[in-house]
Amino acid sequence: MDIENGVTMINGIKPIIKPKPVIKTEFDKPKTNGLSFDDAMTNLLSEIQVSYNNWGARSGIDKKLDLSLDKGRKFIKVVEGSIGQRRVWGFVSLVDGTHKGLPLKKGDIMKAAGWSGVAKHSRGNIFDTEMHKSFSWTGPNYL
């Protein structure tokens, strides 16, 4: 056996290596709980308002948050406030992939690291049935 370019040669003949077939299971399918991305985003915005209402009820504050969405290539920025006083609530991933070396799934809720910066770790997912536990009206929770 000769070793040439990292491949074991048998009698000078390079073996043909076939890739193993990928078997898809129900666990490989993205979990969306039957929601479209737009419906899940609408749910997120309404849960942010519910969180604010629960907080404001203790203080006697009754106000509708001015929430808006700014779409980018990889993330949707959730912004709270109106012209002159805007702040980033957080970000939601538009794609599957990686972010700063960590896996990222479509719908992941991310904390803001600045006006246009996204923090490293996911805080939850908009398709999760328990998504309201991963944030408050002020933004995604700390780890």
C-alpha cells in the first residue's frame, strides 16, 4: 500500500469512496409549530406588548409600544420607539447557518450588542411554544 496525497493506494489504484446516504428523520425537520415566519413574528411582537402590559399594570402605565421591524440580509432588527427616541429591542435570525462560530437557526432570538451588532448566543426561538420565557419587554434575557 502506498500513501499518496493522504489517500491510501492499493496496488497503485485509488479507491472510489462513495458518500454515505443521509437519512432524514422527523428530528431533522425544523420545528415551526405550524406557524409561518410572519405569524411567528406577529406572535413575538404581541408577546412583547403583553410583557410590557404586565409590567405596566403594577405601575399604572397603560401604553402601546411602538414596535417596528428593519429587515437585513441575515437578521430582522426589532426596534422600539419613534423618531428621535429609538432603541434596538433585539434581533431575529432570517436564515440557518452560523453566527460568530456558533450554530444559528431560522427564528432564533438574539440580544443586541449595539445598534447594528448582534450578540453571540441565541436566547430562544420564535417558533418555540415557550418563547415568552426567553425575553421581556426590555429585550431578550441575559444568559
